[in-house]
Amino acid sequence: MPDPEGRMSSAEVDFIRTWILRKHKGTMPTCPISLDQIWMVVPQVQQALVYPVSTVTWLPQTAYPYVQVICITCGYAMRFNAAIMGLFPPPVPPTKTEESDAKE
Ligand SMILES: [Zn+2]
């Protein structure tokens, strides 16, 4: 699991490269823009937010970690859900009680 600042170890970056190779049947994907196959794993887990963002209080329940892999030739980026990749436990939807508590 990445550290509290979201930084991944070199073993986790290697895991991501291996995960992509396994899912893409043994080859790195071809960039749809430059047609190269040289990708860089961004070594920090990033966070996607559900839109629209109306309050800060519900961000923890509606923000999802992802890993970004960038084509080093042109900058085209692929994003993968970090929980589905296995870097984090899968997200748990808030219960009815937690939703009503957040609104108070
Ligand atoms: Zn490219």
C-alpha cells in the first residue's frame, strides 16, 4: 500500500507495470497519439473526485484513488483505479446512517 503521502515504492511501481502487461496480454499498450509503447508510472497515487463537489465534508466517501501512466513521448495519460488494481481495499459506500450524519 502506498505511504500516507500517496507515494508508491519501487516494488509497487513494478507491480503496476506487471499488472498492465498481464491485463494487456503480455505487451505494453500502444499510445493512441504517438504510437510508441514507452510508458512512465507516476509514482504518486492521485485522487479523482465525484463531480459536482458541493461540500468538503463528503470528500472521503466520494474520492477515488487512481494511478496515472504517461506516454513519455507525447504525454498522453492512462488512468487506472488503484483499488481495482489491488493497491487499496475496495471502496465501501457510506451507510444510510453515515449519509444522514454528514448532512447534519
Ligand atoms: Zn504518446
